[in-house]
Amino acid sequence: MATIKTVKAEAKLLEQFKIEGKIRDHVFYADQPTQMGGTNVGPAPLEYMMFSLAACVVTVGQIMAKQQRIDLRGLEVNVEGEVDAEVFMGKSQDNRAGFIGIRVITKIDADMTLEEKQQFLEELDRRCPVSDNLKQITPVSYVVVES
């Protein structure tokens, strides 16, 4: 039997590109760098997406290590990707608006061979919800409500 969990987030435009986010009892900000017309009070949405993937990899890695009784002394994740800025700025339609590709670079500090670490990462990737949403088609619907 599936255990379905609803995950929610709110975002509200404050000024220019400054956005206030709310998740549960956490308040945070997203913004664009000053060279993009923002005030740089927080990461840009695409940067939050990269962090979301990195944080999910670390979280699922920690869960798996506990389940498999692996002494995980450390797990570092760097995520990077390229995006065609001309597309989301409305200046081109030559590429997709999203990332062209994403790389997840990991350092696993545990008594495991390189092959065991690779197998660990492959299972981790199968179990990571953020990675799954990036690699699979997830239906997204938009609803307009009256203010």
C-alpha cells in the first residue's frame, strides 16, 4: 500500500525579483543576482533547484547508510548544470528552458570500494524523489484563482 504525502510550498512576489517563500514554518527568499536586475537577497530559483537535488541526495544517502548499516562518515554533493538564459529571457526558442544537463558529483567517505560506492549511488538515484522528478515527466498543472 502506498503512503502518499503532500508537499507544499508558497511563493509571493515582494518587489522586482525578490520573492518570499514559505514552507511549513520556514521563511526564505529567492532573488536574482544584481547583474540580472535583482537585489541578490537569496539564491535564484534554479540555484534552489540545484540545492534541492544535492540535499535530496545527501538525505537519501543518509537513510540508505542507516538501513544498510554503513558507517557513513561523510557525504558531499556538488550539483551543476547549464541552462540557455536566452530561452527564459524570451530571446530564443532554440533550446529548452530547463537545464541542458545536470551533473551530480559526490564524495562518499565510507569503507566501500569504488564499485560499491557506484552501486550505492545507482540505488540512491532510484530512490531520490528530486532526481526522479528531474528525469521523469511529472504532470504540472496551473490553476488561476481570483484574488
